[in-house]
Amino acid sequence: MWAGRFKKELDSRVNDFNSSISFDSRMYRQDIRGSMAHAAMLARQGIITAEDANAIIAGLGGILEDLESGKLEFDHSAEDIHMFVEAELTARIGEPGKRLHTARSRNDQVALDIRLYLRDEIEEIEKLIIGLLEAIYDKAKEHTATIMPGYTHLQRAQPITLAHHILTYAQMFRRDIGRLDDAGRRMNISPLGSCALAGTTYPIDRESVAMELGMDGVAENSIDGVSDRDFAIELAAALSIIMVHLSRFAEEIILWSSSEFGFVTLDDAYSTGSSIMPQKKNPDIAELVRGKTGRVTGSLVTLLMVMKGLPLAYNKDMQEDKEAIFDAVDTVKICLELFTKMFATLTFNKEAMRRAASGGFIAATDCADYLVKKGVPFRDAYKVVGQLVAYCIEQGKTFEELTLEEYKSFHPGFGGDIYEAVDLENCVSRRKSSGGPAPESVVAQLESLKKFIDSRKQP
Ligand code: ARG
């Protein structure tokens, strides 16, 4: 390609080191689409003839078709997808092919391709998150009355319902969609026309190309147009946060599927056995999701480190952006898909949750509140209930199993209505504060989630 300036062939090891086609070939559709729009604009502006533009566009169409059908294969000795397509075009149509790169550089071309590629991926990822939200919605709807202990420090704390617990994850994933929307908006700006870095002397029309590509505007500064990778970093950050959410969710499922908890049973299709221990049923999907969180976060750090300290404008270092962001995208997609399937097919063991809720004195706050209502100052009530819990542990009893005499021996304020006060269903249904676990508050959460899902599924 640069035969004019060089007298020797490139060392083949250097060629391999320099080449990005093994990983940027996946952007072939975006590369071709961008080139078609560019060629059409060049003709509209009278920079090339309409005949040349038509030949270019038809030639590119043929290349696209042949790549899709597998008739044409990528040449792995090419430097990158941009060089490959241009060389193939010129081989096919001759002279007009050599006019395509007028008023353009691979620097603005690659910046465009990645934006177009990631823009489509964001849409796919959002759809996968909606699928997960639907699974969460279905499970939550089924379990608005399933009592379980809510935890702090992984110690049984206060009674909640399973619906309330898992709807927490719906909130996280809704925010994730918001972050993806934001990243997508800032990404959808065309750098084309920035050329190598300093724009061009040709009378190009950048806006019409951007419009044709479905973009919301053009980069205002040509140097920024080719040197910015914020959009990839921002997406990697949003993806890392998604993985952190999936990982927390995965961790709970791993924990809950242990014999110690026994809260969930995984479907056989979404769990694995052990090669030596016949009794084992392992939560591999959840564990891999948790593990791959490190990988996606690693991509974010890679991107930040690649960009750190780069002088303006384009530098070859930036070719390192693609493997990192593509791997993050691929990883998040497969994790969302499989996690959703695993979650949708698992069964919750209500009885085990109920047992855990009964055994943990999680109505202790309610018991103290009971005394407060009888006029006892909260700190005194807190102390009485603490003594009561210590007594129960000693005697191997739960609150429900204590006799009224036993209650009264700790405080004269206890009456027959204490049993109702520490009843777990009552404890939950009294927590009607908005955002709380009472069934009516949870119904409001479910409605809000349903509305959100529906609004995202409008065509
Ligand atoms: N393969 C290159 C990349 O991914 C394309 C841009 C190359 N530009 C250049 N001036 N060498 O960054």
C-alpha cells in the first residue's frame, strides 16, 4: 500500500505484530456501510463522478454479499479490515476503487467503524437485560408472600419476602440500561471527515454522511474525532458494572444452592456434576459469571491504560482498544444469556427459606417495637429483647415457642398479643413504607418494573 515511500518488504513477524485483521474483521459490515456512505457523499459533492461512486457502491455490495455467504474469506496477511476491503474492491473494479479513500483516512474510518459496531451491540445487550428483567419479574410475582430472612453482614437481620429481595437486582439492571443508553448517545457521533487528524481541503459534507449512517451529529473537532476512545471506555465501564451486578446475584445463587442454605435448586440443564463425587451438583454457570467479572473489569483497565498518556491525535496504541472492548461485549452477552436461563429455570425452596426466617430471631426489632408501643423507651426495650434472645438460644427455643410467662419474666409489658407482633407474616406486612417489603409496596415495584419492560419493548 505504501510502496512509494518504502524500498523493502515488511518483515513478516512485524506484519503479524502490526496486523489487526484477526480481530477487526468482525467490523466488516460497518466498514462497508461507512465506505458506501462516504462514496455517495463524494459524488454528491462533485469530488468523484457519479459513475465511479456507483461502481464503488456496487463493488462494496458484492464484497459484503460474498463475505456473508462465505464465498470471500478474509486475507490474514492484510493489515486490517479497512485495507482488506479497499484492496479487494480495487481488485474487483479497478480504477474507481482507488478513488474511495479520497478525503478519508483509516484514522477516521476506524473511529467510525467501532462506533457503529458498538452501537449495535449496545442494543443487543439491552435486549438481553430486558430478558433478565422479565425473568426477575416472573419469579418476583410468584413469590410476593415467600418469607425469607433479609441479611446484613450475612447474618439474619429482618424478615423480607423473596420478591422484595430479587427485585433489588431489577433496580440494578434498570440503571445499567440507563448507563448503556447514555453511552450509546455519546457514541453515536460521526468522526468521518476528521480524516487523518486535520480535516481536508475537499468540499465534503459530513452531516449528510452522519445522517445516512443514522448518527446524531458529527465530531466538532477533527483531532477529537480520531483520538477519542471515551465511548469505548464508557461502555466498558457500564459493562463492568453490569458484571458486578451479575456477580453479586451469582454469588447469592451459589450460596443459596449449598446444602447449608438450601434455598434454591438449580435445573439439571443448568448445573454440572463432578467427575469424582457422585452426589455433586455444581453451580458452574453462576461461578463462571462471577469469575468473568474480573475479565470484563480487566478490559476496562486495559482501555484506560492504553489511552493514558497518549499524545494527540491517533497513535497505533489505539489499535489495542478493539480486543479489549470486543471481549467485554462478548463476555457480557454470553453471561446475560446463560444467567437468565439458569435463573428462569431454578426453583426456590420456600420451606427452607421459611425455616431460616423462623430460626434467626429476625422479629427481634419487631419485638422491641412492641414494647415501645407499650410505653417502654426503645433502648430499654432493645436490652430486654437482647436478654430474651440469649435465653432462647440457651433453651433452644424460638420466639413463637416461648410461653407468655417466660415473656413476662423478662418484662411485665408483654401481653398475649406478643405472638401476633412477632409473627413473621405480620412483621413483613406491617413494613408498608414505600420501597418496603410489604406485599402492597412490592406490588408497586412490580408495576413499575412491568411498565419499564413494556416501554422498552415498543417497536
Ligand atoms: N488498524 C488500525 C486500528 O485499529 C486502523 C487505523 C490505522 N491508522 C494508521 N494510521 N495506521 O487502529
